[in-house]
Amino acid sequence: MIYNFNAGPAMQPKAVMLETQAELLDWHGCGKSVMEISHHSDEFSTIAQDAEQRLRLLLDIPSDYAVLFLAGGASIQFSMIPLNLCANHDDQADYLHTGAWSGKAITEAKRYIRVNTAMSAKNSEFSTLPDHTRWQLTDNARYLYYTTNETVQGIQFNSIPQSTVPLVADMTSSILSEHLDIKRYGVIFAGVQKNIAPAGMTIAIISPDCLDCAMAITPHWFHYQSQYQAHSMLNTPPTFNWYMAGLMFKWVEDEGGIAVMEQRCIRKSTSIYEVIDNSNGFYINRIDPTYRSKLNVVFHLKTTKLQDTFIQEATNADLHGLKGHKLMGGIRASMYNAMPEEGAQQLCNFMRDFAQRYG
Ligand SMILES: *Cc1c(COP(=O)(O)O)cnc(C)c1O
């Protein structure tokens, strides 16, 4: 069995893949594949509503929140957020700069609105998160934006930021890995390729008060309210991704729900951080332990010239996808819900053995 530690597109649960395979040519006896049927058909309506319902139950989403299934990657939300939550170019929003993804969101938002970087972790090279008492929030901000888990650096918030304005969260790499208090948020979005489904779709969960603004220039197909009215079918949605997302939600339910995912996630990441911390400096993780990511364990080897050997030997041992992001170098082990606990265990064993042989 190959354990795939890719950051995204990422490993899918085997059960979900097998179910997709079994239904590929003929969905529930309709004689056609899901990818061949109209998004307006009764069959697809069933698939779409079923997926939404399952997500609403899993995350306990209030009924007045919109749940949108949108074409395209998470980065499209970097533009859709300011366009949909602001009325004009003079409006201001607060952003927390905690790593690569929030950095890109800030750059993009600046094209539309005035951005106040209320906190930046750049001074520490994104290894710790300055306390909220040091944030410089503005009174008239339209929203406060943050990235729950920075997938590239491997740093994660451990609580929800306090906010008096709508809170916007990029949860691309952490959704379905922990309990969420949805009411605290204005908008939550997540590209599906990390923890939900194949690449090409983004899910947005939107409070009623964040559906009613939008700049006049907002492209019609980027407009939350219009997509909401059209049940995310203003144009052809990514039907197959939507279908596979539904299978994933059912799988999470069958496995015991979000609480079980959360516990597994903690156990998997903790076991690897323990190996790092007990390696006498052979492996180094530079993130403040309070904010270490539970999804993406980013580390490097003290002897950097051993890194290629580490990756090569890991691959030979069926541990794939461990090469770090090009910005960071080193090693990154991404472990979303589909990564079995045995995968993390095998990686721990490999790391200990490697350190012994080369340390
Ligand atoms: C992967 C990722 C993105 C970008 O997703 P795309 O679908 O490639 O646009 C954005 N934010 C976070 C936190 C991510 O992990």
C-alpha cells in the first residue's frame, strides 16, 4: 500500500475511490455515468441536494447560511471575497498575514479595495502568530480575513479570532478536520482538492448578511447572491466533483463524523512532531509548538544534503509526496482525513530508522 503525503491534490479515501469506480458507468441504475447527465436532471438534483445536506449535518450549518458549490480553485475566492463583501473600492478590510496563502489573498484584494494588514507573522518568517492584543484592526473594516491553516508553512490557528465584523476564513486545508462554530463566521471557503474531492471546485459557506452587498462590477458568475438563488447552477457546476464530495461527506459520517476526524488528525500529527522533537536535532520543525499545523507537518533535516536521500528512500518505502513546497524546501507530510493512521505510523518508523542510520 502506498501512502501519499501530497499537499493537494491529495489522497482520497480508498472506500470513496472504490464507490466511484463501482458507479462510474452506471449511477444507481440510470444507465449513465454521473459525468454524462445534465445538472438539471432529477438524478443530479438528488446527488447535489444529498451532498449539501450531508455537509450541513456534518458541520452543523445553520439553515439560513448559504452553501455554494463553485467551479474553480480556492484562489478565485481571493477576488470573490472583496468583490462580494464590499460595496466600493474605498471600502477597507482587515487581513491577517500568516503565510503564503494569506499573502496571495492580500495581494489580490488590493486590486479591488483598501487592505489593512492587521497582523503580519512575516518578522518571524511565519513561525509564530502574534497575539491578538498586537493586531491593528480598523473600526470600519467590512470584514476580517484569515487562513486557518497555512498549508505551505505548516502553521495553524488554534482558536477563532475575535471579531466584531464578519469573519472570513480560508479553510482549504483544514475543513472537515475539526469542529467548527459556523455562527462565528461570515464566509468560510475551501478548495476541495485537499480534504474533500478532486481538484476543480470550491465550497463556500456564507452567512445571510454576507450575501447582500457586492460591488457593481462583480462578474455575474462570481456573485454569491446570484449563485445562491440559482442553487450554484447559474452555469454548469463541476458535477463530478460535487458528486465525489457527497461520497466523501458520507464516508466521514460512516467513520464517526468530525470528532473522529479531529482525534485522528491530532494523533497523526502529534506522532510525527514527537519523532522530530526526540531526534536530537536531526529533524527540525521551526514552528512555535502552540501553532503547529495538524494537517501539514513541515520540517527539514539538519544535514540538508541528506534531504534528497530521505525523499528517495521514503519513496522506495512506499511513502510518497514528501518533498516540501518550493518556497520552503525540506520535507512536508500532509495528512488529511484520507491518510490512515498507519500511514503516519509508517512515516514515524521510517524517520526513526533513517535518523539512526544517518545520524
Ligand atoms: C491549496 C490552497 C489554496 C489554493 O487552492 P487553489 O485551488 O489551487 O486555488 C488556497 N488556500 C489554501 C489554504 C490552500 O491550502
